[in-house]
Amino acid sequence: DAMVIQNPRYQVTQFGKPVTLSCSQTLNHNVMYWYQQKSSQAPKLLFHYYDKDFNNEADTPDNFQSRRPNTSFCFLDIRSPGLGDAAMYLCATSTTGYEQYFGPGTRLTVT
Amino acid sequence: KQEVTQIPAALSVPEGENLVLNCSFTDSAIYNLQWFRQDPGKGLTSLLLIQSSQREQTSGRLNASLDKSSGRSTLYIAASQPGDSATYLCAVRSGSGTYKYIFGTGTRLKVLA
């Protein structure tokens, strides 16, 4: 049973064209995370939510925004994608004291 | 600021060998540490979670240990198999009050048949 679902799995967008990636979870976890992972690099945290409480990393570009309308869903919006934003975007969830669960990721290509 | 390092960056071993992967962190005030496996182009699969009060956790052929005072965790894989070939990542959650995890850069393991 899928627990953390990311859609789409592959996304191609044009330079400067806004794109939205989505994540949903069936675990009812109160914490949700968005990570960016480039080839052969560690996942880099962009932001995370504790319930509706939003936490932005200091070095996350302003070009990246997020929404969490309810417990189950979280969205990553890239307002004006550049070539440097091509990466795998990973969504994860956790709850107090327990492990993170990751989705399969969305691979973003910027042309 | 917490920094997490994994050495070696890559490792190649013959099938059947026992092996140890290392994870070092600079701030010993951690809440927990998690080991993951990542196959090429895929998401992360959780292997083991060690809470700060624990010394080790075991799951099948995997054993993870934690030594907070020295800032180290090791992942021991017994009787390695070609199917174990993947990148192994550790992630550290710092002390209470944050849900943020810091990842190491990973060890890319190849087990040769």
C-alpha cells in the first residue's frame, strides 16, 4: 500500500514556466518535508511543516514555495524554474519520535 | 551547525563479505539517526532508526550502532549480496525542538557476484 505518493513521477517544464509538484500521504503524519536532490548529492531540505506550521530553510530560494492545505497533502511550487532547478524532488513524512517515510520522488527536467 | 559525513564515498566488495559503512556527525546532541537505502533514480527506503537513548538496532542482516559521544554511527551488513548494491545514506535529527534532518552524502555500495 502506497503511503507517500508523489505526482507526477516525471515532470518536464520550460525555463521560467511555473510548475507544481504534489505529495499526499495516508499515514496521517503531522510533519511533511520537501527535499531537493541533485545527482550524486545528499538530499537538501527545502522546507518542512509541523501541522500547519511552516519552516523555511534559510538558503531555500524565494523561487520555491509550498502549501499544505490539509494533513494529507503538500505542494511544492516553483515559480520560475531555471536550469539549475532540474533535480529529483523528494517528499517525506514523519511523526514525533518516529522515522521518516519517503515517496518515490518527482524528477524535474527544465528545458 | 550539524554536519554529517559518510566515508567511504564508494565501496566495492565481493558477494558474501561482511562490511561496515560509517557516518560521522559533529554535534552529539542528536534526537535520532536514520539509515536509508537509495536505488538509482528512486526515493529513499528507511532501513533502521536509532533513538538517541539506544546503542544499536538490528533488522535481518543489518545492524546499526550509535556512539553519540564520539559522533559516530556504523551500519553493518552481513553476508552481502548483489541486491544490496545501492547508495546508503544516514540522516541525523538534532536535539528536541526541531524536526529537521541533516543528510550525509552517502556511500555508494557495489556488491560483485
